[in-house]
Amino acid sequence: MGKTVSQAFGQLLGLDLFSPDFYSKRLNFDDQITSMAKFKQAKLDSFFQRNKDSLSSNTSICASQAVDAPVTSVTSITSIPEDELIINEGKTNDLGFVLKKHTQLTDAERYRLLTSDGPKNVTILDTVRQSRRKFLKKWLDDNRFCSWLVYTQLSDGGGLCKICIVMQARLKRGTLRDTAFVTRPCIDYKKFMEKAVAHRDTNYHRELNIAAKNFVKSMETGQNVRANMKAQYATQTKENRRIMTSIVKTVMFCASGNISLRGHSGDSGNFVNLLLFRIDAGDKDLKRHFARMAGNAKYTSPMIQNEILKVASNMIVQDIVMEANKSFVSVIADESCDISGKEQLSIVLRYVKGGEVCERFTGLVEMNSVSAESISSNILTHLSGIGVDLQKLVGQGYDGATTMAGHVSGVQKRIRDKYPRAIFVHCASHCLNLVINDQSKVAIIRSTCDIIRETIRFFRESPKRRAGLGINIPLFCPTRWSEKYKCIRIFKCNFKRVLEALDSLASDANSETRAKAFSLKSALEKSSVIYAVCLIGRYSALMEPLARALQAVGVSVPSVKNLTSSLQSVIAEERNDSEIALNIYKEACEIAGLKELTIPRVVEVQVYRDNVCADSASQYFKRSVYLPYVDGLSCSIRERFIDNLSFFSLLSILPPNKPVHVDEVERLYLLDNLQNEVRLCRTSLSSDVNDECLEGLLLSARDYPSVYTAIQIVMTLPTTTVEAERSFSCMKRVKTWLRSSMTSNRLSDLCVLHCHREMVTEEKINRVVSSIFSGKRRMDF
């Protein structure tokens, strides 16, 4: 108790402040402190490459300190101060020191830490965290973590990942800041098992685990580390490609079959269900992928689906453009509204491939304006965007609307001003539809068509009325030309049944239906209407084959000209045959159940209609209805088809036509010596080759380059916009009320895949996967 504070402090330090050698001992003590400070700042290399002499001197220093220090009571170790840990770091395998220094390890250091049991033998501190839990040694022996989990005394103890620290984990994207087991010890002992399992299943840990095994193997066998890692990378890439192939196949299966991909939530829908079906069918790679990946790393999100659709659609369009650029090309365009009211412009390419005509849909373009300037600009932008060589553009095919076909400022005129070879061809199917509309100038024909339309609509409004009729008559569609002729033909064949059904509804139904049925029945029972129905039905059946022929893909301009010429010849022959008109009259009498049809009264001064002079009812209907209708039909066909196609100078080079305007064709299409080649080619052609068989004519003209090119151009000229109309049918199937929020880009991609589902092959799927892995939008696993 009599000791002073200085004496007590000196005794604690092992020094006697009053002894004569105090100052010499103090200098020795200062040297020891300086040595320990230098040791603290030593580099990590000294931790693994220790000098035996320095180590023994440090040991002797610590031993001399232990001899000089007084003996104190022994207590349990709860924590080691950081300074003491750093001082003794040269004698421990604690990976906390490696983590703290951030020093690049040598291969020998990595191998020793990965293969030795030193990191597993670090003394576990008896530290209790705020959660009243402490590190359990049994965690180190757990089969799930024993290969990588080690303990560190850094920061009062915690768990570290030996593999991630030794192999120095890094992310391909982002950083690993404040990550348990990697950048700091895991001290959340309450959820330690969950965090350890989550760390084990991370991509970077799995990759480093494989890399560590390859590293140890290469160190033991002397093999090249880079070669082993490259082989492992190739193996992992193959697995990723197999997984991506399964996902791409499912997306393209849904798109080509018009199956909606998504449900009401992100984890439902046909796409996810089909992936689960693939797993149940034995897709082990996909099963492992779903089991080990987080929800945002399964590559099944809507963004990934849209990207796959875009890549696949672009690839199909690129293949089409590559084929089209090998020859001449024509553009076909038409416009329609989708279910959400947006104007969509369908663009189709027509070209010749291997002697056959191809028409391929290339996509939809949303229109903000329907002016001629906007439409022409969008067409040219779309064609140049997908890579079409516009210098090979030789034809344009649209409907007859003024905006499209205007010769002053229409779309065709604006495009032809930039590309003079792009000849405009009015859609032949629209022309055929206008032929029927031209006959509405005959009053009785116009009123009869209206009555037929209203009668069919009346029966189709109610299933009960349709059941009473017993047959299903197609709608009188104004745009589906073949269906219009079919509708009139079926209506005429079942005219008596229609009258009987209307008579039944006029007596048994409610007041509104009764009034409508009586009105339609009264209109149909008129003699003039019955005669007009028989007349229209006959010539609709005659024109129906032409309408169906125009729907075929690849029909050429000469074929349309020949078909319409044949039709006009048949109509002219029937016009001069008096028996045809008489047979139509007899058929009308049979349907009406009368011996003679009644005719309107004849007065001396007729104001509202022609006062036709006739000796009989048959003569009256022939003069007032039959002859005007047939003459108008013949004139309309000649004006809208034959005369309209005669301006094509190219057609004159085809047999059996007489070659005219050859100089004009040579100048426009830059064809050298065309006139002489046409003469030679005609002499060498066989008698059975004509312009109806352009494929055979093309093969026969291979020895004449200019003629061959001219025939290719003729085959490339568009005849109808049928393919664009088919794309609108596809658009209505894809974009429904349930999918009305679909964007225009996605709608275009889905329509391309659905229209060209025959092009979705195994080879195409592999190319899509390769494009995803090697393209600008590369998706790394």
C-alpha cells in the first residue's frame, strides 16, 4: 500500500524506476515497441514467406517479456484486441487478415490456404452478440458448408467464405460491397444458416468454387490454369445455351401459334406453364436453372420475352430481305385499324426466288397521320430500315384510294418521283369489287343487293331465326370479294327456303320481328327483285373462280389480264345468246311459283323510269334489266382490267403479243439490246410457252440476259394486296380486347412470327440463341 503510482506502473511494466539500470531497460523496451510496430505494418508477403531468424527473434522477445512480466490471474478469452491480432498475424491462418489487407495472393499462397486445414483451426471466441447468440462450431462441420466456411477473429468473430476470399470474388456487373462472407464476416447468427445457403447458391460462389477446384488440380498436376478455366467456361456456356434454347423455343412456340405468353401476374401464364411442363418432361438443365436462380435471374421476365421476340422477328425479316435483294422487289401496302383504334400500315415484299413468286409480310408500322406524305415516308423508312435495296424497287401495289393511287400527289406518285422504275399497279381484287359496284347504277340491281344484305343480316342477328332458316348464309361482305359472290350464289339457291322462313316469322314472332320479316318478304316477292336475284346469282357464280384465283399468292399481271379477257369473252357470248336471258326468266318464274312475272305498268309519259317497250314479260326484263347489266359488266371489266394493264410496255415483249415500245423499256430498266434478244428468243421458244406460264418462259430465256431480266420484272410486279389483307386478319387474331394494351412494336413482332410460322425451325431457334449470346444485347448468366 506504500507504493507510489510510478512504482506500481513500473512493476506492471516489469521495470524498477528506482534501480540504476532503469534507463537501459527503458531503451530496450522502446526498441521492442518499435519492432512490434514495424511488424504490424509488414506486408502480407511476410505472413506466408516468414524468415525463420526474424520469427525466432520475435519469439525470444515475447519469451523475455513473459519472463519479466509478473504472473496474473488467468481469465476466459472473449475477444482479442485488433492490435494483438495484427501483432500475431504471422503465426495464424485467420483469413480475416487476408480480407483486411486486400493484397494479391500468389499461387503458392492460394494453394496452401485452399488445401490446408489451417483456416479451419482458428480459435473460436466466446463472444455473444446482441441477438444473444454466438458462433457454433458445428456450423463448420455441416456438410453444406464444410468445404468453404471458416471462422475469423476479426471484428469479434464471424463466418467467412474461404473460397471467395482466396479466389477474390468479383461480380461481372456491380460490386460486392458490404457482402456477408465475402467483404465482411457474417455475424447475423440468428439467420446464419439462411444466409449461408443463400451465399452458397450465388453465381459468383459457384463459379469460384469450380475455379478453385480447377486451380488445385492444376497446381497438383502442373496443368495450365487458363486452359482449365477456358474448358470450364465452355462447359458453362453450353449449359447456358441449352437453358436459353428451352426458353427461346417456348417463346417462339407461343408466338407462332398465337398463344398469349403472360397471365395476370408475373409467375403465371402460358409461357411459365409451358416451361414447367418442359421441366416435368425431363429438362434437367432448366430444372437446375429454376432451382438455383433468383426470381430476377431466370430470364423469363416480360422484358426478356420481348427481346427474344424482337430478335426472332428481325432475323426472319432479315432472311426475307436477303432473298429479296438477290432479285427485283415490289412493295405492297395497305392500312387498317387495330382493336385499340390505332392505324396500322402493313408492308409486304414481292420478289422472285428460284423462278417462283414470293410475297412476304415484313411488319406493321403505326401511323400517326394518314396523309400521302406520311404514308410514303413511312414506307420508304421501313424499307430502308430493314435493308431493302431501293434501287431494285420496280413495283408498287395499293388499293384505289385517292391517297394511295393519286397521280398528282398520291403515295405512288411520291415514291415513283424518287424511284422511277417503281410502277404502280391497282389491286386486281379491289378492281373486281368495283366491277360489281359499277352495276349498282342499274336501279333494280342496287335495290336487290340492299335487300339481300338486309335479309342475311336479319337472320344472323338471332340464333333462333338462323335455326328456323336451317342454313348458314355468309355475310354480304363488301371487302371479301370471293365471300360476296359465294353469299349471292347461296342466297339464290335457297331463295324459296328464305321466303318460307320469313313467312313463318311474320306470323309467329314478336311485333318488331314480325314487322321486319313481313317487310323483307314483301320486298323479295316482287317480280323484278326475283329476276334480279337470279341474274346476279348466275354471274356471281361465273365471277367467283376469278375472285378465288386472285387470292392465290404469286398470280402475275399477265395471268390477271388473260383471266379477265377470258371472262369478258364469255360474257360477250352469253350476251348474244337469247337462250341465256330466257333461261334466267324461266328460273325466276319457277322460284316465284308463277307462270309469268308481273311487269310495272306502262304509261304514255314516264318520268321516273324508262318506259320500256316490250311484247311480253320476258322481253321486258331482258331489255330493262338483263342487257344493261351484262353490257355494264363487260365494259367495267374492260376498263378496270384490260385497258388498265395495257400501259405496261413490258407485257408487249411476252408472246403471243407483238413487241412494241421496246425502246422505252430499254431506257427505263437499262436493258441492253433488248429488241434483238426478244426477236431471237421468240424464234427459239416452243409453241406451248406463253405469258400464262411465266416460270417456264423464264427458264427458256436464260440464254438471253435482257429478256430474262424483263421477265423477272414482270413476275415481280404486284397484282393484288391479298397478302396485306391476310396480315390484317392475323393482326385481329393477335391483338384482341384482352390484349388491347399491346405496343405496336410487339404487335408487329408477333404478327411476323405468326404469319411466317413455317420459318420458325430448329435452325432458326439456334440462330436466335447464338444472336442473344453474341449480339449487342448479350445476356450473361
